[in-house]
Amino acid sequence: MVIPELYRDPNFVVLDKPAGLKVHPGPGGGPSVEDCFALLSRRSTGPWLAHRLDADTAGCLVIALRKAALIAAQGAFAAGRVQKTYWAVVAGRPATARGTIALPLRKVSTGQSWHIEPHACGEPARTDWHILGSAPGISLLELHPHTGRTHQIRVHCAALGCPILGDPRYGGPPGALHLLARAIALPLVPPVHALAAVPAHMQQAVAACLTGD
């Protein structure tokens, strides 16, 4: 399996992860990003995932090729210095053109399943957002998460009253998840930056929102 590269230097590769591909093998098996690691580097150790994306989220995924680079990236993520940009096509339209959601989140397990919910005792989570455009019944949001909680953007969009298309887990209509890790920038030396194109399953909705159709 070959995954397109958006950026490469001696320390990092940024992959354009397809929607539906897990980043690492799960209990159910199946293909994952880690299957292509042997193609990314011939070093005796690594590569390593610098962070993670949900299986159904497409876009920028940072892979460290050296252990020192992994540690540097993890430090930047932990300190909140990594600039992450997401695009999401959501149902409806928020009441304002932009805003910030500061809503703590916690994981809730029910039998063999789990989900994330807002809760005062949860971990702090903050996301800035603004509307890029709208079409009848849908809107395109650009979101900048300042924290990296599991399902943060999905739950925060639902809390706006605008769940993401393809996210029935959090109140959205069924189908492919319309969530893209659009861009990422790590303030390292040299800086790491990448921009992902809109995947095929989102193109029609994104174009409609940007043109107002």
C-alpha cells in the first residue's frame, strides 16, 4: 500500500491519509497506515506515528522517521504549539459566523462500545471555528483545535447544533465522514508543514458551500 506524501524531510513525512484507513492495527485487523512504514524509511528503527487521526478522518498525518524527531514532535503537540486546521461539512448553520468552543470532554464506555461526551469533570478541550461558506442545509467550517482530545471536533460540532455529515454517532446524517485534517504546521527546525486536498467524497459538498449553491 502506498499513501501519498504531502511533505518530507530527513526527520518527518506527512502523509495524506485516506478516509476509512486506520492509523494502526486494531483488534478487528484490516489494513492500517503502519502497513506502509517499511516503504517510508530503511532505518533499523521506526518510523513512528507523531499523532493520530480517527480512521474515518482524511488528511494530514505526521510520521517521525527518527526517534529524536518523534520526541520533538510529541513535545510540540503536548505544549499546544502545533497549528492544526480541519475542514468539516456540517448539517445546518451555526448561529454566528465564528466562535470558540471550550467544552470539557470525557470518554463513556457502555458494554463493548464507547463515545465521548461533554462533561464538567472531563478533560479541557477548546476549538476555534469559523464558517467558510454555506449551501442549503449544510455549512463548511474551518476549525482550529487547541487541544487534541479524542473525537474533539466531532463532539464540538455536535455541541454547536451542527453535527458533521457522516457522523451518526454524534447526531449527524449517515454516510462517509466529511472531516478533513486540512493542514498542519509544527514549529520545529526545519519547520514541518503540509496542506491536504479535499478528498473525493467531500468535494461536492465543499464546492456547494464555497459557491453558495
